[in-house]
Amino acid sequence: MEPTESHELTDFATWRTLIQLVNTWEPRLSDWKASVGRGVIGGFAMTPDDGYLDLMRACEPVQQALRKAGRGSVDFAVHIADDGRVSITLAAESTTHQIVRVPGINSAGTLLLVPDRDPAPARQRPSFFPDVRTAPSADPELLESVLRERMPGAIGASADELADLEKRIGRPLPDELRAVLTVTKAAYGTDWDLESTETEALGGICLFGLHGIESASTADVRKGLPFDMLASVAAVTTLDSAVQGLIDPPDWLVIGDHGGGTGDWVAVDLAPGPAGHIGQLVVISHEAEIGAELLAKSFTDLLVHGKTTNVPEDACTSPPAVVNLVAGSNLTIEAAATTALEVLTIGRSDAPTDLTPLVGLPRLRTLRAAPGTIAAPPVIGELDHLEYLEIGLAEWRTLLEADAVPSSLLAASVYGYGLPRADVDHVFDELIRRWGGNPLTTQTVEGMLTA
């Protein structure tokens, strides 16, 4: 196969420090595999207990090369010959289609068949409900008065600074947020002692400061989440939802960290669900791919009255929109096959599952099925709205041979871990060709262990 375009990833100097480090740990290890991503690494089982920091430093040249090449990660296999010659075989890539591999998360990787197309939950925009109002408890004047008593030394934002902020975010500030910023514009980690003064006065919120306030759609809230993770949830908002089931809508105005260093961000919600209130406070969890948890109905409730809420919003990850069928479950595929079904995962089952009840469902867009759990894989070809498909190697072979791959697919993967890379690449290569792309090619980087 012809090599792809050369870049720093094909320069042995990029790899030398990493290869030499592993060799000092395991001098007799001649063959090993691993993965390096921009912010994560995987497969380095030989790392000693005190060697993680050394490993991270050794991976930095590879991570820099990934950034320059516009890639998120690279899988590779290393062979060291008796004479010290090193061969590094990089995972196959296509010049037209991206395979997203996240070390330690998805072994096979996810093939993006349609470039720059997000899964359905990421495309969902907020709805606006005409009967939703600001919470009756919201009282900007009382809020400002109480905060001034609590934070006598705080420095607030000027009228010009608030005007500049409104211009930058493209919308007027909510009245309660304006009241807070008028009292204090302290930024997270700067002007105040986060453990006592500002965090306590603001109900556990560490403000990002004026320059850190932005909409969730532009903030780094859930940027970079892999396609398969976002495809496995549903953007569901019910009549009793206080918070809409969305990923990173522009109407969540991110203002700070919840508690300081937690990775959970606080936002002012300007597009609440039918049971919510305009200007309510929500927490965007770093552990959830979608939605947010209601923190308080208003700033005044949280900061003046000490009222918080704990309303779980799990419609985005549970039936009827998201269903997991596993062995021993009382739920059948017939019961799961409703018009509300969007995501179906079939785990290990007592017997192969007949997919016929799924045919014609208008919202089913994600199907994940463990190897051996599908009775007749070609039925998948009749699922007209599938965007993401993840099935076993044998099932993919059957589907390809039957020419029954749904043309609606945006992305695909192979179910399982520790799979033979050549077999996975064969499936991906076939799919890429069917979508009119350039075939997969591989590259080998060579050099000497010592130079």
C-alpha cells in the first residue's frame, strides 16, 4: 500500500525517547503495542509504579506531532530486532475518512463515514416554552444587598465592563447574574480565597471571571467527546423536565466551577424545560454526556435562602428512548420496540435476538450489539434511520457480504476489545470504499534503539 503524507509522526526522532524508556524498563521486550492520544495514553502495562511521570514526558513529542497532524490519537506496534533496529507500525489511516481511537475507551475505534456530521443529540437545538417564566423567588436587589454584606471587600464589574461582556456573549445579562457581577468580578483562582470567602459567599460557585463567562456551545464543556459516546444518549425533554436534555446549547451561560476544581460547571439556564424557570442554575457534570442537573431555581434561592434542588434528569439515558437488553432482563425486544426508541444496546443474551420488531421504527438511530446476539444480521439493512452501528466482526462480514449496510450511517465501529487490528481494518476499509473514500494505508517508522 502507498504511504500516506509524511509528517512528524513518521520521524523516528519523535518516538526515540519513548522507545528507549520502555526498553530500560523491559530490555527483553521485543514486541509491544500501545496508544497515545493528545491527553491520554493506553496499553503501557510495563510501566513501573513510579514511572508514570517519566512515561508522560516521553509521550510529549508524539502528542505534539498528533496536534500538528490534526489527529487525536495513534495506535502503534513496536518491534525491536536483536541488532537494535526498531520498527514502529502505525495503525492504518485513510486520507479521506477519520478513525477516532480513544486509548483505554474504544478498542476498535470509530470510523466517521460522513465528515463533520455530529450524532443526533449534538444536533438538537433548544426548544422555547412560552409559559416558562423567571422563578418567583428571583430578587436581584435583595441578592445584591446580601452579597455586599457578605463580601465587603469585593470589587464588582463596572457598567462598561458589563456592557463589553454583553457584547461578547451577544445577549443581555440576566438580572440576577448582573447583580452578582456588580458585587464581585473575582476570577476563579485569583482574587479570593476559594475555600472560604468567595466560594462560601456564592453558594459553592467559583466564578470564572468576566472573561471566562461564555455559552456552553463555545465553552470547552463537552468538546471532543467521541461520536459513539454521544450517539449512545438521547436528547429527551419531557413535560416534567426542569432542564432540557441537551449537550451544549448556546442558552446555557457557563459562569463558574461547582466547588472549585471538580470539573463540574455551573451555568445560568436561559432555555429551561417546561417545568423549569428562566435563569435557573444548573450543573453540567463532567461525567455525563448530556443534560444538566438543576442546582437552584434562582440565584436568590441558592445564595439568600440556601435552597437547592436535586432533581434527577435521566430520560436521556433510560427507556423508552435508550434501552439495554441483557441476559436475564425482563424486557423483551418487542417491548423495547416503541416509536420512542432511539438507542438500543444488546448485550450478552441467552439466545440470538430477532431484530424484525425494529423495522420501521422512525427514531431508532443507534444499534450496538455484542457478537453472537443477532439472529439475522441482514435485517439491519432494513433499519432506515440508523446513524451509528456497532456490531461484532462476524456480523459485519455477514452484513457486507449481503450488501445490507444501511446507507444512512454516519459512523461505525466493531463491538469488543482486544480485537485483531487487521480484521477491524478490513471492515473499516470496506466501509470507506463503499462511501467513496480512499482506502486505508499503513506506515512504518524505522530507526535504531541507540543513536
